[in-house]
Amino acid sequence: MELFWNQVLAGISTGAIYAGMALAVVMIFTAIDNFNFAQGEMAMFSTFIAWQLIQWGMPFWWAFVLTVALSFVAGIAIERALFKPLAKAPILTNVAGFIALFAIINSVAGLIWDFTVKPFPTPFGTAPFLGSELVSTHQAGMIGVTFAMLAFLYVFFRYTRIGLAMRAAASLPESARLVGINTSWMIALGWGMATAIGAIAGMLIAPVVFLEPNMMGGVLLYGFAAAVLGGLTSPLGAVVGGLLVGVFENMVGTYIPGAGNELKLPIALALIVVVLVFKPTGLFGRTVVQRV
Amino acid sequence: MRNGLAYGVAALSAIALALASGNALAQKKYDTGATDTDIKIGNIMPYSGPASAYGVIGKTEAAYFKMINDKGGINGRKINFVTYDDGYSPPKAVEQARKLVESDEVLLIFNSLGTPSNTAIQKYMNAKKVPQLFVATGASKWNDPKNFPWTMGWQPSYQAEAIIYAKYLLKEKPGAKVAILYQNDDFGKDYVIGFKKGLGANNGGMTLIEESYEVTEPSIDSHIVKLKSLEPDVLLNIATPKFAAQAIKKVAELNWKPIHVVTNVSTSVGGVMKPAGFEASQGVLSAAYLKDWSDPQWKNDPGMKKYVEFMDKYFADGNKLDGFTVYGYAVAQTLAKVLEMAGDDLTRANVMKQAASLNGFSPDTVLPGVKLTTSATDFAPISQLQMMRFKGETWERFGDIINAEDGGS
Amino acid sequence: MTGTSASRSRLTFSTVSSAVTLAALIAIPLFAKNFFVFQLTMVLIYGLAVLALNILTGASGQFSLGHSAFYAVGAYTSGILIEFAGMNYLLTLPVAGLVCFVFGFLFGFPALRLSGIYLALATFALAVAMPQLLKVGAFEHWTGGVQGLVITKPDAPFGLPLSQDVWLYYVTLAIAIVIYIAAVNLLNSRSGRAMMAIRDNQIAASAMGIDVAFYKTMAFGISAGITGIAGGLGAIVVQFVAPDGYTFQLAIALFLGMVVGGVGWLPGSLAGAAFIVFVPNLAEGVSKGLSGAVFGVFLFIIIFLVPHGARQIAILLQNLFVKFRTTQGGHHA
């Protein structure tokens, strides 16, 4: 039984990694109704910027805040410069654009900072949390910050005018424009916020997985899966999805004999597909009625 | 008159004899890729994709050959080092190999990296009779001169290294419970095979727990948690640098103190021990055949001094703490030696012949006592390693240099 | 009158360009170096895979990021049959195609419940899972596990004086032409129109009596089957199959090939395939350290200039051609 709880806790710790990324995915999906493949790379790049600032002597929290701010601005800038011109292009062309962005960011990061792993400091320390050896204070901190972001997004979308405007712009652009919402800038804002969230997620993840240009590859994949599982329009779903994926994956690895370890990822993904077949909009997603 | 004729005949025969003996200085023989002024060398490395951390080896080698060229080249010929990216994808490796051989017309392909990529091009290289020299992988299959006379490895094989660990553990902790965490690919599996071989029948009386992980996993922490709960005495950490570092860190966080062995691939002080944390890395065991720049013992070592000089001048961006640069230097030096030995007979056959005639050659950055030896039946230049333990901020070697082929005693 | 001459011109332009392309494809290997022939063969093979993707996404509107999985299954099927069953390489291709057809058709069923981004994720999952599945220990004896399988490359038959590369090129070309013509006919047929109706408006199509489930799963099956044949050819030409050769990177490459060529436009498949074979090399040539970035920049430039892919260029050329013809031919009443 102890092993079971150990693995659940370990799964939650890993799941917190996925949850952070999943939040960024949900954010961008809310804004543009699409996945941004480059999101992981952007988070990685932001984390490198934070690392560089710390290397240059800046204290951690200053670097953290500055990075988040820079990421926010960068997200808006990239959207305005590269994707606004593609607004009228087909969706698939936009996806190709995301892939191009991915390649560029990954390559540039590799050139500037090379591919060997770098340790990234954590403000939370790595002592056992509440005496438990399985959850370190960092991981507890990571879960805490993720929930804080979740709360922020919840309040933002539900109770602020801008949040409402953004949701309106994404789901009913025509009507939104009619009531005076600048849908174009809503998209830019969504990008900015998603990039900022990604930066925070990256800075939380790096202490665990180590910083290097390819660090987000696997994480983004899980982040997508978690976001889809939870429902692409629901920040709460993203976090719950992330935790569930982490735990489930661990369970598969621990309890399914033989190929369980090798097939952890495919089985986790298969689970998600199964869930989608029965509940296509995910666990917490809203069903959208399609009119002909 | 008769004397003159005699002298004439004697002189003529002497000249004829000299010519017939194939005096290398008088006769130059080239295959595609070699000329009076240039030798074109091909190389395939993963500069992008999941294995891009190894790309630094290619960069080190390019810098090394630049240094050689600045010093006048080899036997008066400059090295033209052509290196391509295969992103660790076998079909791409095939394409790049064909490009190098058929389009760029190189003399040979040197230190191509990765077991899948090298497996993909092995048949082609041997069919085309182009040397696939000093491949950058420790898989045991490269030492097969009978079937693949144009393919040669360089570093000690993974299996050989694993055998050394097995023998060590049999002596130090007989009957132990050993947890083997391994990367689920050719690298990891080869070690597991070697380790079991080294233990012998009945796993040498040890209990083995095998746990694999995938390269796509962001973090292997959960595997460490699982293994700890099974309370093994030994953790055999068969992982590539990033994952090895994660494991070392997690083991320390969990306050777990097993006998912890990492593979030679993950012993870079800069690339593994530092990110994992020096505190966490105390007592970790491994084996080495290369010198480590962080080891104070080599501060005044002439070989390492040359390496440092080289890095400062030709690869200032490179990290001396990164074991891959030390590796790249050593392999490049070995190729330079082989080409030098080939003299003016730069046919592919002769290059292979010289490569198979290394007799105790010791590159600057290889441990003293480790000697490169090859023969027509032995295509494994390095088979020696010395065990080491991480202490303070560097590796401390102990014991003798062990010949991996008999796995030590 | 103008209408007729314009439609005659449209026919002539595409016929002319097709004829020129075909002539080039047939003639080039006779003069080119073996390595270039090898590269061209890969272009044809990827072209087939992109064609398959065009049928699925372009025609029936089902987004797939998972075609690398079908390609892999086709490659391994061919490889295993050649190495273990001693089957003639040509015969393995229809088998690979059939196996993948079944696989794709079966995958099409759960895919029915998913659309758009969700289907993308499911196919994405398939693409990511495939290398893992290929490594599974249980099948290692056949798949060669992580090490992969080395495949014997066939020689030209009847002792023809052709190199292996040239022979395989012509085999691939012949197969590609046959499949291309079949695909064009499929899309022009009733079934094709049914698929396109589904793509444009699934609910309306269903209301009109089209068996949506049947056509969508068929589209998946056919698309997978063609990709499987491409995979089989790929295995034979490269002489090697290994899990690392069929990762998600391949799925992305095929996707990009489809977009660059023009989604749903079959002739674009060749242009798209040329893009994915040659542009990365070009990028590496420009800058070794930043090859990825250069590639990304090239891609951006292309999608900015021609968001609809090569098809846009073709339409542009076609219009120029028509203009040229009408000004040239004077004004026929």
C-alpha cells in the first residue's frame, strides 16, 4: 500500500510539471482556438533568459519577475509580427508557422547556450516537504504556484471585463466586434499571457528536469494531452488533467508488468483518446453546439 | 669497357630495385578524397534533435583539424573536415553518408555518432569499401573485421565496461540486490547484457531488478522513487548525461545512499556532476579511460597542457569540464596519427591497414597506461578502463588499469 | 468564345506542366549522379506519403499528425517480409499497403468521434507511440528492437545495366504514377465528392444522405494504405528500418510537405516532398549552427508569400499562361 501512495505522490509531482504547461496551452487555445507547437520552446527560451540574468548576478525573484514581464511583451510582439499577417491564412498554414517558430527558437537557444544541461535554482529549496521524502519543498512550491496561476486565470476569465472580452473574441468574433471589442488585440493579449504562463511553468520545471534546449519537448506533449483531457477551455481542467496524467502514467509504469514501463507514454495517450471518444470535449470542457 | 658496363648494370639494377620496392616517397597512391595537398574527411554528428548534446564532439574535432592545418597539416596535406547533421535519425544518416561518399567524395568517414546511424550505414560503407573509422558508439558490434573489414570502433565497448562493474561488485558486495535503471535503447540494453555476462551464471548470486526508462520522459524521478522502495544495495545508473544527473540529484534528495554506479558516458564534471550537485555526487562510482580536466593531478601533465592550449586557442567557446571535448580531442588525434602513418599511400585500404596496426599509441588526453592497440583480428582500439570515485569536486581514480576484455580479476 | 479558349488554356497549362514534369522525372536519372537519383527517389516516396495526407486532410478534412506511424508500419512490414520470409521486394509493397489500409481503417473508427484539434491529438499520440511500440521487447525478434533491421537492396532484374539506385527510382516512379492517377480519379469520382462534401460541412453532408462514417473511415484506410506503400519503398531504398527513423519529426515533415505543396492539391505533393528533402540540406549549407533557425525562416518566408502553398504559385503561373495565350492568339470571335 505504501508503494501505491508513494507512486501517487510521485505522480502528482510529475503531474504538476504537466499541469503548468497545460495551463499555457489552455490559455493560447482560449485566445486563438488552436495549438501553438512552439509554446514549449518559448517557455524554454524564457527560462534561459532567467538563467542568464541570474548568471549575471541578478537575484532570483528580480530575474523571475523581469522574465515574466519580458515574456509577456515578447509573446505580444511575436504575435503581431509573425501571426497577425497570417490571420487570414488557412489554419493549417498557421500551424506550419508554429512549427517554423519552434525550429527557430530551438536552434537559436542551442547556439547561444549550447546543449549541455544547466542547473536552475529553485527559490523553494529541495528539503523534504513536511518531512516526507517523496515530495520536496520545491515540488510543493511548484504545485502551489500552479494553483495560484489557476486561481488567477479563473478570476480573470470569470470576473474581469478583459477576461470576458477575450472569451467573447475567441468564441464569437463577429458579435464581439459589434460590441466594440478589439478582437485583434485580444489575440495579442492572449499570446502575451500564454507566453508569460509558459515562462513561469518553465522556471518551475527546470530545477527538476535541468535546463537545456530540448527540455520542453516531452513536457509539451504531456501538456497537450493533459489540456485535452481536462477540456481545452478549462484552466481547472488543465491542472486536473496534468495531475491525472502524471498519476496514471506512474501507475501504469509500476503495476503493469513487462512492457508497462516501455509503454507508459502510449498507454497514457491511449487513455486520453479513449476519454475523448466518450467525452469529446474533455472532462471539464463545455460542449459546443454546432449549427449547420 | 666491361667495368663501365658492369657499373651501368649495377646502377640500373639498383634503381630498378628501389623502384620495385615501392618506396613510398617515390610513389604516391591516392583514393578519392586524397590529393597532394588535401585529405577530405567526412563526419556525421547529431547537431540537432534529441542527441544534440553530442554535437560538441564534432565541433571539437573540427577545431582540432584546424589546429593541425595551422601547424602544416599531415605530411604536408591539409585536412578538409566535412561534417553533416543527421539529427540522430538513421535515414538521414544514410543520406548524409551517401552525400559524403558520392557527392563530396571523401576519403573516409570518421567518428560518426550513434549506434542506429552507424548500423544504418555499415553495409553501405563496407559495400563501397570506404572506411567507417573510429565510430562514436560503444556497441560491441563494431569489432567484427571478418564480416565488416571497413568498420572500426574506438572507445571501450559498453559491454566491456559493464563487465568491469560486475566484477567489482562481485568482489565488493557479493550477494547484493542490484537495481538496474537503464535507458531503453541500444546503449542501455548493451550495458545490461554486459553486466549479466560479467556476473556469470545465476547472476553471480545477486538479485537483479531491472527498470527501464524512455528518452521521451521529462524526468526519471519517479523511477528512482520506485527503486528505492525495493531497498536495493546497489544502483546501476545506466543513463545518458541529463538523466544520470537527474537520478543523482533525486537519490540525494531521498536521502538514499546505495552503492551508486554511473556509466562512463555520464561522468562529465561539467555536464553531469555539477548540475546534479557536487554534494549529491559524492561517492558515485564509474570507470574512465580519459583524463579529466578538473582532476588536479593533471595540472602539469604535458598531454593535458597541450589540450588546454588547444582549447584556449581553437575552441575558446568550448567547456573544458565537458568530457566530450576531451573525447573529441583524443579521437581526432588518433585519426591524425593513422593518417600520418599512412604517409603517401592514402588509399582507403592502406588507411584501414594503418588503423589496424596501432601498437600502444597513447593520445594526450587518455589515462596513462591506457594504450590503443589494434590488429587484423582486433578492431577495438581501447579496451582498458580504470575505476574511479567522485570525491570533492573531481574524480579520484583507484585500483589498476583493467583490461576490459578479461574484465579484471 | 473566351470561356472556351480559357478552359482550353487551363487544360493546356496543366497538361503542359504535367508533361514537362513527367519528362523531367523520366529523363533526369539517365544523366544524374547516383546520389541525386537516390534523393529524387526519396522525393517521390515522400511525395506519395504527402499525397496520402492530402487525400485524408485535404479531401476528407480529417487532420492527421500521425502519418509517420503508417509509414513505419509499411516500412517494417516490407522489411520483415524481405528479411524473414524471403519475399520478393515488389510483392511486399501491396502487402504493406494492405496491412496499413486495415490499420488505418480501424483507426478511423474511433477517429469518427473526434474532430479538428482532438483528432490531431489522437493522431499525434499514434505518431509518438509508434517508435515505442516498435521497440517493445516482445517483438524484438522480428523488428530487431532498437537496433532495427538491415535490408538487402535489390539489383536490377534480368541483368539490366542499371545501378540499384536507378532501377529502384524507376520502380518508385512507376508506382507513384499509378497511385497518383488512381488518386485523381478517386477525388473526381462520386466518392471523392462525397468526401469533400463531408470536409466542407459534415452535418449537411450527413443530412443529404452521405454515409459519413463509411467515407471517413475509407479515407483513413486509403490514406494509410498509400503511406504504407511509401514506407515500404522507403525501407527498400534506405536499406534499413529502425524506430528512430519514424519519430514524430517525420509526421511533422509530412505535414509541412502538405502545407507547402498546397493542402488538398495533389500535384503539390511533389513540391512539398521536394521541400522536405532539399530545404533542410540547404539550411545546413547556409549555417551549420543555426540550421534549424534558417529552415524556420525559409518556412516562414514561404508561408508569408504563398499561404496556400505551391498551389498558389501554380494558379499564378496558370493565369500568366492564359494571359499570354489570349494576347498571343489575338481575339478569336
